[in-house]
Amino acid sequence: MSEYYTLVNYTREEIVDPHTLEQPAHLGGWFHEKLATSVLVYLITNGNNFSGGDFAGLWTRDNIELVGDYTEIDISEYDDISDNVFTELTHKVDSLP
């Protein structure tokens, strides 16, 4: 059975879960699926291209990690921001220079 991964921000106690976005969550999915990787890039981008968003660059300089479900790290109380950040991202990408 595959190990599934969740993007975790320990600083803000938030997660991005590919399952929420109906994407593969195994490690290969993080490498091959553009959606999960795009969300990560959007959250850690430190620049002006995405100004005006609630999530663009929000995780810059935070303690983040891709955590497998076989670890003993409890993230059950963390907020899943997957849908919200993806919705904002899809609107912002259309307006990139």
C-alpha cells in the first residue's frame, strides 16, 4: 500500500491535502501532478506577481514539510486550506503577466 502525503505548515497549523482537491497524494503524485505542486509554489512565492491575494506567499518563511501518513505526527486539528487556496490560485494564474 502506498504512503500518502500532506503538505503541512507547522507555523500556521494548516494543511494542503491533495485528496481534498481530488488529486493523487502519493509521492509520485506530488512530482507529476501540476495541481499539488502549483499550490505549494503559490503558497511560498515571495514576489509581486500574485499581490492582493489572501494565500499568495502566505507560507513564505514558515516551517513546512511534506508529511507521510505513516508518520506519528498529529495534524488532525490543523485547518485544511486546500479548496480556498486552489480557488484563489486559479483566478490569479489567469492574470499572470
